[in-house]
Amino acid sequence: MRFAVEIFSVLGTSVLSLVILLLLTKVGGKRQIAQMNTFDYVNSITIGSIAAELATNLEQWYRPLAALIVYGLAAWLVHRLAYKSLPFRIFLNGTPNVLMENGTISKKELGRAGIDINEFLCQARMAGYFDLNDIESALLETSGQISFLPKSGQRPATVSDLGKHPAPTSLWYNLVIDGELMQEDLAKSGKDLTWLRRQLSAAGIGQIGEAFYAACDSQGNFFACRAKE
């Protein structure tokens, strides 16, 4: 009987810790792992450890619960301060390091960033630069990623370089998803149901329910397909 009670207690505290982690994640925003600074990384590990303690500490579960809330509020406060204050943001995240400038690699900046030349070369190759002569500058961003600026003769040609003026681009609107009409997106696109049915018919799709996906942009470009079984 006691064993069963402990099992249900663990289930309850586990669900509680998961709910609190979900809430803290929502409060923390939509930053990806690559966007985490040192504070985010350490704080996330600590919060995870406390959440595990909350799930298994049946006798004094309120202690890790309190600590979890404190760490979550502290993280939220730090990010609010960073959002409001530029000096604090610089203190928290730091500033980019110029690892390479005018085609010359800075040994001093590599050392300050804790990156050796082999890692720098690896990052350059992963970015598509096997010849360092193609690189003008390289910056170590506050996220830990290295951004490379190619020399003017090595960057991809743009449409403006070719002297052309392409049509403006726009977002695409999801009109049909899995056979269901997306009324709100249809209205945002400026199209109506008659236009949609005509476009589907031209694509060989008789009914809206037969379309797996359909979308259009503001320029009238259209895409539709059936679902493959």
C-alpha cells in the first residue's frame, strides 16, 4: 500500500515539475539553444536539476518547488533587464569578437575567445570557405557562432548586380491544409472561394477536400497538391 502511495506521489510531483518547466519555458521566450548565453545555459541546467529533485523529493517537495520558482523568476528578471538596458545587455551577452579582419587572422582575439586555429578552420569549412583568401572578415557572435564576410569578388551575385528588377515578394498564405479550408488566411490573401476553386480545378483537383495542401502569395502565385496515400 505504501509503495503504491509513493508511486502516485512521484507521478504527481513529476507532472507538477513538468508543468512548471513548461511555464518557465514559455516565460523565457523562443530563444533557441544556439542563442543561449552563458547565464541561460547554466540556469537551464540548474532548473533541470531542481525539477528532477522536485519529482523525487516526496517528503520536502516544497523546497525544490520554491527554488524552481526563484530561478525561473530570476531568469525572467535578467532577460527583462537585458531588454531594457543596453549596458546590462552588453555585460550579460558580451560583444562580438573580430577574429579576422582585412584577410588577417588575429591570434590575440582567437585566444580571448578560447578558439584555436583548427576550430576556426573547421568553422570556415562548414560555412563553405576552404580557401581563406575568399574571406574578408570573421566575427565570433555572442551566440558562439562565427559569421564570415566574403570578399566582394567572392560573394554570390545578387539580382541587382545583374541589373534586373524582380517582382516584389510576399508571404505565402495557407489556403487548404489536409483538406480543410483556412478561412482566415484566405481572407488575408485577398482572394475568395471562387478564385480558390478555379485554381484548384486548374491544378486537377475537383474539390477542396481533395487537396492536401494549397497556398498562394499576394502576387497570385499558387501551389496545390493531393495527398499521397
